[in-house]
Amino acid sequence: MPIDSTALEMLWHDADAREVRLREVVEERLAVAPPLTLDDAVVASYFFAFRTMRLVEAVGEISYHATIGVRHPPRGSLLEQCAATPAGVDAFDSTGRLGLLHVAFPLKLMLQPDGHLTSCDLLHTVAGAIIFDVYENQDARLVALRIPERVIRTFPGPAYGPRGIRRLTGFAPSQPAFGTILKPTAGLTPEEVGKLVGEVARCPLFLFVKEDEDLYPNLDYSPVSARTRQAALAIERARDQREGRGLIFAPHVSGAPHEILDTVCEALEAGATGVMFSETFAGGTVRMVREATKHLASPPVIYGHNAGIGVKTRGIWREVIDLLARLDGIDFRQTAPVRPGMPFLRPYGAEWLASEEALTRPLAGIKPTMIVRAGSLDQGNIGLNLADAERRGITGGVLFLAGSAINSIRNQRGEADPRLGAAAMSQALEIHGSGELRDMPPEQHVDALVALAERKRFTALREALRQRYPDVASPLSASERGRG
């Protein structure tokens, strides 16, 4: 049955274009009139488009449904002390139904006796049904969260942060640090994991290697303890080839809450130096593990994988989610790589900058999280990412994570060859270090890189670029392959 043109136009609506403009407007308004910072309340800032209700009327509804369940608490009562209150309104038009609303949620409502609260409690209070589930709210976004400093200090934060991770592994403060992901990502036996990690470990570029989120920890053919033991042995065998640098291995840990800590303990006993959680779908897991392991001489480095974060960012801005993940204790968090042309994944633009700022800005008593540039990072755009990090002075706080660009580059026998992928990355780094492409516009970077690789006879790089950018790089000749 044909779909009418009006419906098709609605279905083709570009939500991304609206989100970009919405963020521009909201950031401009917040810069002029920032939300309050209160010592006795968490201040949540929302963008709302109400169908019939005015912004000034909404706090009463939010207080009723998200806090005390009473519309008119007695003055001076405990109920009143626990009720949400207005903290500012910025209407965008004359209807008064569209704009920013700031709401103060009192600490009296949620603070535990020792002065701490949790990210889970924060979110179910400030991002509950009254914000996102009622029909009256035509649109809603949680765009900012102001938490009192005394409460921030009660969160554990990352165990290491970028400086601690570099000390742990022996990487110099400004030395580019790389990571990779095991490929294939699933259907692996412990012996295959050990072999893959061994190939990675021989390259001293790498600071970090992780499993994929689709490799589950408790499989009858591949238990996490056996996989980790094989990985640890492979890293130890490659010790002499690593120029004195360590390598963090992070197996993927998932499961029901009652299984998580047992699995983490098994992995640590088998030699894991890090653990990875699909943090988006594992509320509270990061903090649980962070608190349970902080007494160890060397707690595990925590990778807070954010696969699926787009499900949350439809309602909660990414920088809010990333801030809470950082407070809970993640050491690594993926953002996205710099690349020319259309973005491959989110975040990009202003959202990308806001995410990286939330992960790294100074916070009282909380270490920064190491940014992970990942998601189609490869030999063709590593120079752009290094240049961006150098320009912003954050090279020491970035991990460059390349998965298929390392582990899926095929040699002349047609076999996936991580050594070839790593050699190609090393050659791309050499070209970046030479400064020969320093002033090259991003849109021309890959073409210029291909030309330089040809001139320098960097056959590994040429082959990687051919496979990653087939429209730009031509196949190698037999004589060129022989030189490689």
C-alpha cells in the first residue's frame, strides 16, 4: 500500500538537524543565564515543549510525581524540605510552553547519612516518568546537572585517570597511546583469545587491548577466567618486545548483578589488569566494582563501554551521562574520532566537544577520564586526531583505539594480519611526526597521505589505505608487495 506524501515527509524528518540546532540554542541561552549552583540541592536543567502547560506551572507537577506525591506540603514540614522547587525559567516564545526549566531537587530527599548519593538514584529522580513518559511533554531533554561540590567529592571517580594509566603502563606523558579490540569479536575460544592478544602484545604502540561486548564472560566453550589466563600468558611472553611498557587487558564482564563481582574476581585472579562493562545497560555496575576493588594495591582499570548510549541520549544529553559515568569510576570512555566528511557515529560537533569536556574538566577530588577516540579510527585519519589532540593540549589524555584498522587488514595471502595493520599505523605516525601534512585541509588528508606513502614506499600503509579507502588508493603492484 502506498504511503502518502505527508506521511513520507514526516518519516524522513531529520532529527539530527533539529538536535544540532536545539543544542546551539540551548548552549547560547545557558551561556547568558547559566543554571544556579546550590549547596543543598541538585539542579537539573531541562528543555521542554509542552502541549498545554506553561513552563512556570511544570515544577509543581515534577515535584508531585518525582519527589513527595503531595501538591501542597505544610510549610516548614519534612515534606516541604524534600519537595522539588523552581530554580529558573527561560521561555523561548510568547506561549511560555517552550524553553528551559531549572528545577532544584533537595539533598534532603536523597542524601544518605554519610553524605553520598548514587548516580542511579539521581537519574531515577531527575529523569523519571514525569519528564519523559507523560503525553503532555511533547518534547523533553535533560540538558545539564549541577551537583554540589561536597556531594561530588563523595563519588569514587576513576582509580587512575590518564596520568595514572600511563604510570601503570610506562607510557610517557605525551607519547601517543594506542589500543585495539579483539577481532573476530565473538565465537572465540581461550586459545584464540591468547593468540590474538599475543599478536597485539608484540607491538609496543599498544597500551590497551579489550574484548568486544559481544564476547560474553560465562560461556561453556570460553569462560572468562580461561580467556584471561591465556591473554596474561601471551602478554608475559611478549614482555621483551614491549620496550619496557605494560599492556592492559580488559575482558568483557556482563551478567545479572549477583554475577558481576564473582566474574570480576575470576578475571582478576586469572591476571586481568582491566575490566570492561557495557555501562549503558548496567546501571550501578561501575560503582559497585569500583568500590569493591578500591582496596587492592592495583585495582582494575575500568572501561565504561557506551554501546547503546544513543538510546539514552534521545532524552538525556550525553555530557550528563558521561559526567555520571566518570563520577562512578570509569577510567576509559569512547567519544569519536576526528574524520573528514559525514560523521560515522555520534557524538559529533558540539555534542562531541561537550562530552569530552565533561570527561576531562577539573572536578573537586575526581580524576579525569581518559578519552578513547574510537569508531572508524584508522591509518587515514589518525593524523587528524593527533593534530586535534596536540592543538588542544590533551594528547596525554587520549587513547587511540583502532579495531578493524589493525586486526582486519589482510596480507597478500588474504589473511587478517594485525602485524601488518600495526606496521601501517606506525608508518602513519611517522608521517604525522614529520609535519609534512601539517597544513593539509582535512578533506585532502587521505589523498595526500596515499601520495606520501607511495613516495616513501610505505607498503604497509599503502595496503591499509587501499583496504580502508578503496576509492582513493590503488592496489599495490607485485614489486611493491615484494618490498613490503
